[in-house]
Amino acid sequence: MDPWAAFPDAPAAKPADDPWAAFPDAGTALSASQPPEDRRDSTGIPGGPDITPAAPSTFGQRALDVSAGVLGAPVDAMSDLMGAIGLPTSEAPFGGSKFMGSILHGLSGSREQAELGDTSGIQAGGAPIGQRLYSSFLNTDKARDQYLTNTYGPENEGWYVLADRFGNPTDRRVVRNSDGSENLFNPPGVDMGDVAGIAGGVPDLIGAIMGGSASVPAYAFGPAAGIPASAALSAGGAQLVGETVGRLFPENREAEPSVMSDVLPRAAGEAGTDALIGAITGGAGRFGNAVINKARAPFAKSASDPVATEYRQAAERLHGQGYDISPLASEGGAGGFTSRAEGLLEKLPGSAEKMRQYRERGDQAVARFQQNIAGDVDPNQVSRETVGELSAQRKNLTIDREQALERADDMIGRNQTDLTARQGPQMSAEGAGRQTRAGLERARQEFKDEAKRLYDIARAAPGGRDAIVDVGPVREQVARIREALPPTADGAPSDRFTPQGLSRFLLGVDDIAPNISLDQARQMRGLVQDAIDDKSLMPGVPERYLSQLQSAISRSIDDSVARAGTPELRRALSDANRFYAQNVHRFSRKGIAETYREPIQPGYIEDNKLVDRLLSGRGQPGVVRETRDLMGANSPEWAATRRNAIEQILDAGRDQTRNGRKVVNVDGLVSKLNRLDDEAISGLFGVADAQQLRNLAVDISNRSKYLDASALSQNGTPNIMNQLRAAAVADDQIAREYRNSAIAPFLRGEDGAAAKLQPEELIPWLYHRALPQEAQQVMSKLPAPMKARVEKGVVADIIENAIWRGGGDMSAVRRLVTGEANPADSQGIAEVLGAGRDSESRQQADRINALVSPENRQALRDLALITARRQERDATTSAIGGLAAGAAITNILSSPGSAVRGAIVARGLAEIITRPGFRRWATNTRRHQMTARGQARLTALSPQALGLANGAISENADVQAALEWLNEGVSQINDAGERITRPPQGSGSWQEFFEREIAQ
């Protein structure tokens, strides 16, 4: 059927004369961009046989379509919903998928490039990237055309302006390559050449950034001064740098030879435009930022309050621990209508139950949280248990000390017993004296008996009874004694100054024969010895004279050996004299001779004084040694002497009345030992026992001074020293940690005295009055389970006194959050936790740190804040909501329908207001603050960004003209450089073309 049959006046087509018959592919690209039902063939028939099918979409195009669908889905859904209910809609609503797709495809140029690439004949694609890059630095169309002339040749020969089907010029340029082919210098759509062409705007961008940076100080006077300054300086900077770089290219200089006449007017106009755009976008950006901030964080100011911020953090911490306290937006800092709306919803039908359940769930979570950090601990009971534990620890230390001392005393006692037992049986001083005297008497008698035996042998020898003893030495000694006496007037010894006994004895010597027998000489010597022993025999005679006479008689007896008539007599007499000479002096030395005196004689020593006199030092070590040797080291008499000697030494350190035989006066013992030299001690007890005695004295001294480490001697017995050191350590620990520490008032005294403070006062004392180091000392003494109970007791006491009794004091909580505690108010939670900045608060914080772990300190802080905030919120919303709810309920209950609608709306609002999303939005504090540098950057870069976007959008221009030129496949300029004018392809004339277009 002929579609033109209805138009009989229409001129018939003349296919034979059709100049486009040689181009069978003409019109394909045009029809490809139309819907299938609108496509026509070359004769204008819809769906004709010569229509080329549309090319399939590429992967990039499909990706852009999917992105557009995602971005525009909400708008499309809303548009479909409006259409479903009969409201007017648009086929391509603003912001929908079609709208977003057109923008994305336009910016990418992918669809236009695909359409251009589907044609043949004239070359699709653009000029080389290098040429495109170079031309981006040319400032005017004239300069760019000059570049084309310089590169390809004159206009209409090397290049020409692309015209549309009607001959109207476009902004596109067609260039002729050296092989005669033609292509667009800059085809429509964004391609790599356009990306490379961005480089031409870099100098302007640098200048704009420099100008914007220079304008930052102007914002000190406010945005009203800063934004115009940024717009002006960035626009001027962009032109200054851009034009300076542009003058480096010869085409710009050829197109605009004069800076003053050509460049400045154009640059000033562009700068003015950019400045205007920058000022508008800068102000609009600031206003938009404020609007967005207000929409995103409507109550940022109230939500930024430190207490509100801390509350939200506390709620999040508890939520992370499994405690959903059901916070409301007003508690987190949401201001304005929020608290009124919450209070109203708590009273309205439909929402009151929802709000009550939500609130109860939060209260239960807070109660569980408090229960877990404090438990069911009774602070008073914990205090009593702690004091009992400390008392038990001190008692154990006391037992350790006493046991160590007891072990030391036992070892000292055993050493003393062993030492004294080795000396002999225990004996009194009098008994030991009798034994000593008897031993010495026995020794002297043994000496006499032996001497008598030896002299009896000599007497029995031949000539033993002869007068062989010459008394000449005796007479000479008498003469010397007389010479020493005071003389009379005639020179003779004065009788008045000569003792009667001595005078008689001297006269007796004068009367004896010159030679006497051995028995007579011995008898004479015995008389002198008796006189020495018994002062009453020769009263007034000095002992030295008697000793001199005794020695003279002994010499006479010794000299008699030479006068002996027989060898047997000489030998016997020599043995007797030698024995006598070697032993007689042992009984005459001081300290021993006095022992032989009778009780009635002067200088007699009582039995109970003999051993003491032996230890007095008067006899020197030789007296001890001589006494031992005379009696015999193994004799029972010497054992008695030795045992009593050691008892007397130990008695110097004993307090018999109060402590019996226990050595307690170590100074007396040491003093006694120090008066005896080592030789005397060794002579008494032997070397080993002497050393043992001194070691015993050292041990006893160390025992009495075990608390003074500097006074201890290291010569004591090692085992005893170890026990004394252990006792000292225990006593030192008792003194430091219990007796002299701050805990002492809570403990009974070591002697059983009552404590000064009650055990129940321990917990309050620990976190109120104890020094931080004292609290640490107490906690360090406790085992881990007890320490945990004490911590829970402190937490429970703080919760009871500082949180609950405080009634949710918001001022105390604010002081806690801001760190401005008042030291004078010791009951507030801020003061209890030491939140202030003064020295007392720092000390209180140290005290709490010593008692409570960081986790529980944070828990106390969170609990105090949540409790006070919730109580404050309840009081506020109850007052506000109650007034509003009364009026609202009256209006809602005016009719059943309004009551139902009100309940539904209230329920919905309660659901919304208790949602975490609503709470996060209402308490959001994140607002974008536009700084002076950011504002300057926005103002400076906006013109450049708009210019770049405009360039990208302008790439979509002239697509139809380019398609038609490609479809025709022939140049628009003939060989003579003239533009060819012809009707569009498929039309014999312009009249035929327009008639067909009208019909379509």
C-alpha cells in the first residue's frame, strides 16, 4: 500500500534521479537511534527491508544502564506508585533511571561513539592525542583554527567546518589527512583526546588554587568578606597563570597579537564570569552545608554537652557488655521537641504501654548491671571479715616469731647443757671450794710424801746420817738480813726494829754447828716452811726473809751432794734435791699458798670463795694452770672446780629471782668473760670448751639483741642465727604492717588490748580517710578472693552512699564528667572518685585506684551518670508531658474515630522514637564544619569544575550532524574548496524532504 496515496498533490519520487542511490547504507545510523516502530527505510516506509538492525549494547553501556537503574530506583518506584493511584507522572522523571542514564551516557560518550563507530566511509574517530593536547592550551577558536591551518593547511583545503543537513555550521572541525581521508578533529562524546585535553586547564587550576589560598586571611572578617575575596583572587589567579602560559604558544599570539587590546578584555570578561560563579557557588555551598548539617544533626549543640556525650558512651559500653538500658534520645542530648514528645507519648493511649515496657526493660538492665558490679556484698560484713583476716595474719606472724625464738632458745639451752655437763656434776660454790682445797692438800701431801721417801733413801745410804750439810750459806743469808735491818749507834742491828721471832731465829742460826746432818737440815727447812705457812709462828717476820732463809737452807742441802762420801748417797741425795727443787715452788706461789692456811690464820680463804678467787684474775692464767696441774686435769677435784667455774661465769648473766637459771643479762656474762683472758679460759675448760663457751655467750647476746641487726655478732652458731633472723623478719613485718601501720586501730593489741576502731568502719575508712599507700598496704596483705570481696564492698558502699542516697544528683555527675569536683563535698560521686584537679582530689583518686580496678571505676562512673541522667529525664518529661498529654487526650477522646486514629499514630510514634536509628539521628553531633581553607577551596575550584562539566556536556552536541556526515560518506567540500549543498539522502529535493518529514 502506498503511504502517499492519501496525498494526490504530493510530487512523485524520482528514484532514478536520486543522488543518494549510490549510498545504500545512508540513514542507518539515524534509524538505529529510533524505536523499532518509528524506523523507516529509504523510501519512508516503516519497517522497510533496507533498515539495518540496531547494534547490541556493549558491556560498558550495560554497566552504565545498571548504575542508572540503581541510582534512579527510588524515584522510579515513587513514580510507579503515583501512576498506580492515578496521579500524573512523567515518562522520564527527574532523578529516575532514564534521567540518570542519559547523564551517565552523555558524560561517557559511549553510546555516541558506538553509533559513530558503526558507520563506514568517512573515518570515525578523532585527531591524534598529541594534537588534541596541544590545542587544549589555545585560548580562542581563532587560535585553534590557526593551529589547524598550520597543521593541515588552509581552511576548506586541509580542514573545514562541519555543517548539519541544512548547511548550518557546527563547532566540529573536519580535517583531511595526507592520504585524503577525512575525520573529525574532536568527535562528539568523551574520548581519550578529551581526557588529554584537560591538561589545558591545569594552568588555570593552579592559578585558581593560588588565588584561593591567598584569600584565606580574608575569612578572619567573616564569610561575607572571605567568599568575594576567594572568588575574585581565584578568578584573577586563574587568568593570570593561564594567560601567561597561553602566550607561550604562537597560535595564541597570532590570534591575539595585542595583550592590552585583545587579551585583557577577553580575560577580564572570563575572570568576571568566574568570579560571579565562584561567589554564587561559595555562598550556596555554605548555605547548603548549613542546611545539610541541620538535617543530619538537628540537636548537635545539646548533644555535644559533655554529660550527654559521656552518657551515650556509657550506654554503648553497657550495650557491648550485654546490658541494653533502653536509652531515649532526650537522655543522649536530643533537645527541642524530643523531651516533650517523649513525655507526651508516655501518657497517650496507644503509646504509654510501649514506652513503659521500653523503660522497664532499661531499668532491669541497669539493676542487673549494678548487681553484677556490687553483688550481694554487705560492706559491714566484708569489713569484719577483712579485720579477721588481718588479725589471723598477724597472729600467724606472731606464732612464727615465737616459734623461731623458741627454737633458738632450745638450741642455746642444749648447747649450755652439753657444755656444763662435760665439766662435771653440778656443785655449789662451797662444795667446789672444799673439793678444790682437798685436791690441793692432796697434791701437797703427795709432794711431801714423795720428798720424804727420796730423802729417806738418801739417809739410808752409807754416810746418809753424817753431818755433811754446810750451814755457811745460811749464815751468809742471816748476815745479809741483819745488814738490811736498821743499825744502832755502834753499828749493830737494832733490836727495836727486829721482830722478836726473827731475832730469835737469827740467834738460833748463830748457835748451830757449822755442819749438820741431812735430817737436821730438812727439819730446819721444814720449820721455815711452817713459818711461811703459819704467820703466827714467827709474828712480824716478813715472808721474804723466810723465803730467803728457806732458799739458803735448800742451797746448803743441794751443796751437800758434793760432800757425800759415797756415790750411792750422792745419787740418792741428788734425786731428792732435784724433786724438791722442781715442785716446792708450786705450793708457794700466790693464789695457791693461801689455800693451805688454817681458818684462824690471816689471809684464809673460805671454801665458797676459792673458785671465785680463781676466776678473779688475781692468780693470772698461771694460777689456773698450776691449780689444774697440782690436782690433775682428770681429777674429780678439778672437775668440781671447773663445773663451779662455768656456773659462776653463767651466773653473771642470770636473774635467779625472775628467770631462774636462764641467762638473760648478757652484758654481765660478756663482762665476766672479758675479765678472763683466753689462756685462763682455755686452762679452765680446754680449748674446745672454751671456744664453745664464748660461742654460747655470743648466741645468748644475739638472742637478746635479735631485733637490732647491727648489734648481732656473726660468730654465733649458724642455725641459731637463722632462727633469730627469721624471728626478726617476722617481728619487723608485724611492726611495719600491723603494730605501727594504719590498720593497727582496727586490730586488738598483741597484749589483748581492745581495738580503737570498730571493724565495720574499715571500708569507709579505706576509701575516705586512708592514705593511698595505706590502702595499698591493706590490699596487698589480702588473698585474691578476699581482695575481690573488699573491692565489691567498696563499690557497694559507694553505690549506696554516693549514687542512690545522692538521689541522682546531676550536679555531682556533671562535676564528675567535667573534672571539677568540690573537695569539701566528700559524699558526691565526683568527689568520691577524685574527679577534681586539686591535691585532695588527686589523693582521693589514688586512694580509689588502690582499691577499685579500672573496670569497676568505669562501671561506677557509668552507673552514676546513667542513674542521674535517667532520673533527670523522668522528672523533666513527666512535668512537660503531663501538661501536653492532658490537652491532647481531651482532643483525641472527642470521638471514637479520633481516639482510634490517635492511638495508632501514638503507637507509631512510640515505635519510631524508641528505634536506635532515631536515637542516633537525634543525638548525632557530626557536622561538617567548613573551614576558611575549605571555603576558599570550594569558591576557587567551582568555576573550574563547572567549566570541566560544561566541556563534558558539550561533547554531546553536534552528534546528529556527525552521524549524517558519516552516513553520507562524502566530503562536504569539493575539490575546488567550495561547500556542496544537496537535499538530505533519500529526497529528490528539499520540498520532497520536508513533505516527508511533515507526513512522518
